[in-house]
Amino acid sequence: MGSANRDETVFGNPDEIRLDRDPEDNLLYGAGIHVCPGAPLARMEMLYFMEALLDATRHMGPLPERPAVRAHYPAGGYSEVPLHVRRS
């Protein structure tokens, strides 16, 4: 399960952030009969959160002195992504 979204034949370089990737290939919320019933709510919450954050933000960027920390198996992605956020 930990490697499902890291298949290089599907995702190329899985550590690279690419907004042009096909979201249908992502298995975050499962697939078929195993799809997460809360996926639409989670996506809606994330959309509203990001819209509110970006509307209130003038600048956002990584903190070079505090690099992102990868999550440990079985979690995926990152456990920490320190950012500097400057409000509008």
C-alpha cells in the first residue's frame, strides 16, 4: 500500500510536485468498490481551505533552514512541510 502512488511507470518521478498529473491515477482515496465514501467531502474541505488561505496570503514559501520531513510508513507524503506565510 505504501508504494501505490509511487509507481514510477505511472508517476515518473513521484517525489516531484507536478500539478499537471492526471488525478485519476492517484489512489489516495482508493478505487472501485474500495473507494473512500468521504472522499468528496475531504476534497471540498481542502478546496475551501486552500481558497481561504490563498485569498489571505501575499507570499508563501519554504523555510530553507527547515526542510520538509517525509512521513514514515504506513503514512505517505510528508509529516512536516514548514512554510513562511505572509498575510495580505
